[in-house]
Amino acid sequence: MDQRKRSADSPISMGALRSAVKSQYHACLRMLRTTIRRCPEDLWTSRDGHANPFWRIAYHTLFYTHLYLQPNNRNFRPWEHHQRGIQHMERWRKRWRVYAQADVLAYWHICESLVDDAVDALDLTARRSGFSWYKIPKMEHQIVNIRHIQYHEAQLADRLRVATGAGVGWADARRKRVRTG
């Protein structure tokens, strides 16, 4: 049997799987942080023809990162500054307070610091995500969560590039460096 066939049939260890999931969370969260940090004040609050301003998409992304790092919704405790309902992108209320960049970066730090312990505590072999609205296994749900972060990071990075010409570099998954370009 050739080496490729043997490798394809070999199961990956749970330790290696957890390491890969954590690595990808950290990489996409670093890219999100860079996008938030580089956002100028006028872009931060502007809707400029978009359904939601920059700050709200950044907050939405962090809220769901935080939520889906939990085993289930019963274990979730929102950020201390959370405004009820603000995480839903399809809703808009004028009474919501705009989160300052510093506030969103503080929440980013909380979410990023949860990753390693949260991923280690999750049962990645569970057949259910732990969230009734996601009828998928827990491991797949973690991949969905990572994709969600990257989707909104790219959306915000594009707005940033159009408004300022500044891009966001690709974050190395193994936390060695951040490449620009």
C-alpha cells in the first residue's frame, strides 16, 4: 500500500484536530482585530448604503464567536455591555448605543482569550451542535463558526480597502507572523 493511501485512511488524533481548530480561530480573529483597528472613525459609524455600519458587523461577529464557542446556548453569558437584540443583523433600532472601537476591541480580546480553553472543553465528536437551530455535528459547527468570522472579516476588510486603500494581511494560522499584501 502506498503512503498516500495509508495516510488517507489514518484517523487524525483529537489533539491534532483541536490544535487545527484553535489555530484557525486565532488566525481569523487576528485578521478581524486588524480590520477593526484600522477602521477610521467616519467609517466605523457610517452605513453608506449598507444595511449595517462597520461597528455593528464587528460586534455581531464577536457575539456569535463567543456564543458558538460554548457547548450550548444555556451555557452562554453575553458580554457585560451587550444590548439585547443588537446581534441580529436584520433588526435595527435607533435607540441602540454605538459601541466604540475600544469597546469592540475589548470584547475581541475576551473572545480571543476564550478560544483555547473553550475548544479543549468542547466534545468535538458530539453528533449535535448544542444549538437547536443548527442541526449539525459539533465539529462541523465549529467550522461554520470559523467561516462566519472569516466571512464578516472579509466584508469589513473590503469596506476598509474601498474607503482607505488599506488592506488587511493574511494571518498565519500558526501565529508566527502576519503577512501584508
